[in-house]
Amino acid sequence: MKSQNETNYALVINKAVCPEVSSDKLKFKTYLLNDGAPIGAWRDAVRTAIIKGANAILMIGRGRPTQLSEKWDAVVVTDQINVSGQNPLVGQNDDKFGTRFPDMSGLYSVEMVNKLLKAGKKTGLVFQSGVLLVPVNIEGATTLERKILSQNKIAALSRDVFSGAITAKHAGCRCAGLILFKNLNFDQLKNLITNIER
């Protein structure tokens, strides 16, 4: 049994990025989401993990690279710009998870980001850190999104992960996000999880 000071990880993953994954094959408590899952599904998975004792959430989603990241396999998210018009905290606040207007600075845990980057090196994949842009629609860009892309160092576009990060921060739980541009096989995912715990 882990002490209160030990990290109890949970994995929330878009199962399309690793079709072989199942919730009973990994060390981490695993929550599988369908490709294109709505923001409420990411929120609910993160909240369920927290209720079940997780104090660190790793989220893995699918996305598209930008010119900055087209040679990478994935982006470890350091920050996000959300112009989607969606937020998982809209509506009545659930006070057991946090305050009505939580501080969103430091959304992604620096410690977890660094662990994820190191773990990525041991899988043979090219991970780099960068900023996530959450668009209205992943298939096309609005005028605002094109402007943001031209004026910022955006490394990935995705509608995965972002709402889980907001939910985790609202509850005071650390998190890291990984946006993949290619699928993982199960051995790569297992290796990644094993190396994050070290």
C-alpha cells in the first residue's frame, strides 16, 4: 500500500492512439475514452480517478502537428490556448472538487512534464514539449486560430486532454498531457508508463 506522500497515478487515454490497450493491462488505473470523446467524458474520467485516490493524472490524446512539430512523434504539453469555446467547468460548480473560479496558472505539472519527456526517450519516440492549441474544429482553422498559429510557437492542435487538465487543476491534482501524432503499440505504452514511475 502506498503512503500518502507517494504518487498514485491514473491514465486517461484516447484508446484510438493505442488500440491494444485495455484497462486491466497496465500498472496505472486506466480510463479509456473513445476517439472524439466530448469534454465531459475527459472531465468525468479525471474526476472518477481522483475520487478513487489518484493524485497525478497522465492524459494521452490524439492531435495534429504544426510546422514546428511535424518531425516529432508527440508533444508533451506545457501550456494550452483554448479557443474552442468550451470549458468542462461551465455550469453549477461541484464544490467537492474546487472553488468556482480556480487559478489556472501552472496547469501542467513541470515535474510530470519532465518525467514524461525522459520516459519518451526510453521508448525510442521523439517527444518534445510545447503549447497546445485547442481549436473550434480540428479539421479547419478560424481566423483567430490562424492568427494564433502565426504569432505563437504552437506545437500541437487537439481537442483531447485540455478539459482533463482543467478538471485536474480545479481539483488540485497534478497532471501531464501527451498529444500523439502517431499510434503507440502496447509495448511502447507499457514502457512509457513503467518509466514515468521511476
